[in-house]
Amino acid sequence: MAQQLANLFTRVGQIGFGVAVVGGVVNSALYNVDAGHRAVIFDRFMGVKQTVTGEGTHFFIPWVQKPIMFDVRTRPRNVPVVTGSKDLQTVNITLRVLFRPISDQLPRIYTTLGIDYEDRVLPSITNEVLKAVVARYDAGELITQREKVSRNVSEQLTERSAQFGIILDDISITHLTFGKEFTQAVELKQVAQQEAERAKFLVEKAEQEKKAAIISADGDASAATLMAKAFGEAGEGLVELTRIEASETLLTVGKEPQCVYLPNNQST
């Protein structure tokens, strides 16, 4: 009986060891593709397979095959470029792109560019396109026509990136500055414009004051003409009336408690 139990345990151990070995082999032949990723299989005998593996768990032949993972989600990248404008001004421009690879072209991307395809492609084509587009505009147009410049860059860069199997979901200019000399020239121009506006205001003010003086002088002349005409028509009567009005004014002043009216040649 004891011998039979020993044989049974030995048999169970052998079966368990076989299951463990088979499980280890099976486990080593499995690989997982995470969400937002794709896999390309490299075969030692056949090279890179043209089939792209999607998300999930898959089989492969250990040692013979090797899965290469690619992130196919949209990712951002900033590319700074220093170039020149049409009027030979230095332009510092930074382009922000959202990119992702075309899944069906991952085998070609891995074969021709490698896993770090974005480092090999995006800086070079961005530099090329930006220099070509910016050279068509002078510094002032780059500021006033920024939307048009961005659209031209987007169209050409999208076309160039598609040649390498890359999709650009969004392209935007995030930074645009000029050289020190141009910046100083712009500041001096703004100061000159402000001074010109101030001088224009002073000229307009002087013109208005001149018009006011002319109107006042015309009024005084008209009043003098009317008075001369009145004297001519009324004669001594108008003079007598003016003297009476002046006397009444003096009498009114003399009645005030704060004032004392003294006759002429009278000492206090």
C-alpha cells in the first residue's frame, strides 16, 4: 500500500512538473498589447512582418520572433526654429504639433526610421517647412498675417509628414519673436507715432484757440460798431442815460453797511 502511494505521488509530481514546464513555455510565448498601442513582429527568418497586431494578448514564437511596441495615441511636440524673414530679419519661432503614426504603415516606419521615428522626422521637416514659408513674408506681415502663415505651414507640414507615415492632428505657432535690432526699431517707431499724435493734438488745440480768439474779436468789433451807431443816432441823450445809470450804481453801493461814501475833497 505504501509503495502504491509513493508511486502515485511520484506520478502526480511528474505531471505537475510537466504542467509547469508547459505553462512556462506557453507563458513565454504570449505578449500583451496595451490600449493605445500596436505591435509589429520581427521574425529572425522572415524579417519585419507586414501585419500589425492590435490590443490584447497574442502568441509569438520565442527566440524566433520579437514584438515591437508603438504608441499610436496623439502626442504633443514643440519644435523651435530660428530662421529669416523676407526682409532679412531674424525670427525665433516655435511650432507645437500633435502627431501620431499611421497604424497600417508601422512596419515601414520601423524598417526605415526605427522606434524613435518622431525624433528623426519631425525636427527636420518642421525646420524645412518653416524656413520655406517664413521667407515669403516680411517681419510686419508675420505679425499681421499670423493666421495665414500658420495655415500655410499646416498645409505643407501635413503633406510632408504623410510621406513618412505620420498624421498631424493639430499645428499651431506658440512662440514668435524677432531679433534685438528689429525689436528696438519697433519700439522707436511706436515712440515716434506717439510723439506725432501729441504734436497733432497740440496743433489742433492751437487752431481751436485761434478760432475762438477770432470769434471774440469779431464780437468786440461788432459791439463797438453798434455802440458807435447808437451814439450817432441818439447823440447826447445816450450819454446822459449812461451817466444816470452810473449814479444809481454808486448810490446803491453807498447804502450797503460795509461801505462808506465820502464826497470829493473830504478828509477823514
